Amino acid sequence: MSRKTFLKSGIRFGIFLSASQVLQYCKTSPNDRYDYERKNPFDPEFLSENISPILKAIRIGITAPNPHNVQPWKFKLIDDYSALLYVDEKRLLKDTDPTYRQIHIGQGTFLENLSLGIQILGYSAEVSLFPDGKYTIADIGKKPIAKIVLIKRDDLVQNPLSEFISERLTRRSIYEGEDLTWQDFEKIRKDSAVLYSELKFVPKAGSEKLRNQLIAAMQAETDTYNTYEESRIWFRYNDEEIGKFKDGLSLRATGVSGLKYYFARNFFLKPGAESWHSPENKKAGMDMFTSQVESSKGFIFLKTDHNEIIDWVQAGRDYLRLQLAATKNGFSLHPLSQILQEYSEMDLLRKEFEASLKPGEKIQMLVRLGKSDYHYYSPRRDPKDFIV
Ligand SMILES: Cc1cc2nc3c(=O)[nH]c(=O)nc-3n(C[C@H](O)[C@H](O)[C@H](O)COP(=O)(O)O)c2cc1C
């Protein structure tokens, strides 16, 4: 919402706000970033800082998409040009992600974001997966996911997707514009040049069954105490909390801005489990989700032939490419992971949804697409806080 529209609506509702409050609720331009938002890792001020290339690479990498914005990464620096990546075992989503599949997709998104982004600084990144050998779930946090080595190159040909890293974001707002066509999908597929998985398109026309399944899955997540509670634990209620924790989800991340944000934040959203799990709050959440899903202009799945830890990491690398390619083509994207999740209350819905897959195959990511100019760059912690 622009300041002008916000002020007009405010006057209509008889609200009087100081100039600083208006500034707090609206942006003047889509390029504005508030202090609590993620910084552009290619900002000249950052690039000129006297820190090692590997720290600069990590600063780029951690702007990657990751489940609930928990930022599940930790690093051991080897020298100025190399580091080991580990899952941060203190930042898991045990209820919505009991198999840790999505946390490992988030390792892949980081690796791809770093590899593409560091090209802008003239380096290529050599990534060796599981450098300490066989890795199982019991090794989370103990054995590295990858060793990253940066190599300076004069002859580097930059991947065109790299340029879209700073503007990439997850948009959960209502989508506008035309329905996605097969030609739109083909452009995105070609630009993403995914390496390990297959992309499938579901046009808006004929997607009614899918939309109903997605909404039913969100209802199941909402009605399951632990999974809905997990979202509360990672929910930042106001801008002070966003700025303090620099992680998690928030109303702003949900695509609520302007006057709606002002009302929701000040009058409806009360901290604490009781209010979160109240029928009114659950209904408000479901209403918002339903309108988001119904506004979708098309859907894309990312499917792998196998479903081992390595497939999760590789799928994450491909997902990052898919999101950058969508950004390049002017489309917004929002994952809808509920129906893919592996906890018992979701089993029935998930199995029905996956019924057409061959044994071993898995849909790793499912996203809705469309157009929206809503901007919110979810925050990231300081890169130094990730170093062990
Ligand atoms: C494996 C994975 C699953 C995700 N699932 C969802 C989801 O179900 N719903 C959603 O709104 N966002 C989902 N996201 C997006 C993240 O919440 C988002 O990347 C994170 O909050 C950081 O925000 P950003 O992408 O704007 O930087 C998912 C991301 C990943 C990598």
C-alpha cells in the first residue's frame, strides 16, 4: 500500500497518525528496505568491507529461501576462501518437517545461492557434498553437508540468474495479472535450467481439485496443535521482534501491509498460545490462505526420482534456480508445502495427492505463481552469528 492510499483510507476510517507512524506502515517505493529487512548482499558498502571472500559469500548464501526462515545453517571457516556447511541442529522444524527433508532442501538453496551469487564477485565455488562420507539423519549438526572452496577466475562467464539474487523473495500476497500460459512456464523452465529434478506445470484452468487439496492441507496443519504451534514459535509479532530476532515469519511476510497491517497488528493479533489457537485467529489465517491460493495464476511442482537426503539437497539447488528464473520473468512465487509434509495427521491427504507418483518419486516443492508488487525482504541474522 502506498503512503497516499494509506493516508486516504486512514482519513476515511478516522485514524490520526503521526508522520513517523505513516512511515512505519508504508513504503514510498518498492525498492525501499526498512532497517529490519534483509540487506542487499551486493550493496557496495558490504562489498568494500574488509572481510574475507568466504564471509562475503556466506552473506550472499544466507539470503536463500529456507523453511519458516529459520536459517538452519552453521559454518566452520577453513581459511579466507573455504568453509564447511552444517545444518544448525538448534533450528529444526520437528513438527512440520519430522523427516528433516525441508531443512535439507534449505541446505541446497543456500549452496546454489552462494554459488551463483559469488560469481558476481569474480569467483566460482567448488562444492563437494558430504565431504566426511556417508551422512544420515543422526549426523545432523555433526557431519558437514558440504565443503565450499572459492576460486578466483578471470575468465568467468556469469550465470544470468545471479543478477536476480538481490530481488528474489517469497511473495505471499494476493496475485494479480493473467493466468500463466504454457509459454510462460517454458520460459521459466528454460531459464532455470534445473539440474537434478523435473518441473511440472499445472495451469490455473483445471486446478480446482488441487486448490481444494491445498486448502484442506492447510486446514489440517492449522487443526493439528503441534504443527500450528510451531508456526507461532517462529512468528515475530511486531517490527521490534522482527528486528531483534532477524528470523522467522511475520504478518509483513504474509503480505499484509498498510492499514490492514495497522489493524491486525494493533487490534487483533495478541501474543500468546491461547489467542493463536483461538477459533477466530485460525479462521482469519484460513481465510487469508484461501484467498491467496484462489488468486494463484498457475502452479509448478518440482519432482525428483528418488527421495534420499542427497535428493533433498539437490532439489534445494534446483528450487533456488526456479525461483530466480520466475523472478527474471516477472513472476512471484509462494511455496505451499503443507500437503507434502510427512507427519501423521497429513498422511491421508498427502498419500491421495501423491497417488500418481511412481515408487520412490517425491514432489519436493509445490509453488503457486502470479504477479504482485508487494515487497518485504525477510530479515537475516548477521553472517558472523552463523560461524562456529
Ligand atoms: C523447503 C521450503 C519450504 C517452504 N515452504 C513454505 C510454505 O509452505 N509456505 C510459505 O509461505 N513459505 C514457504 N517457504 C518459503 C520460506 O518461508 C521463505 O523462503 C523464508 O521465509 C525466507 O523468505 P524469503 O524467501 O522471502 O527470503 C518454503 C521454503 C523452503 C526452502
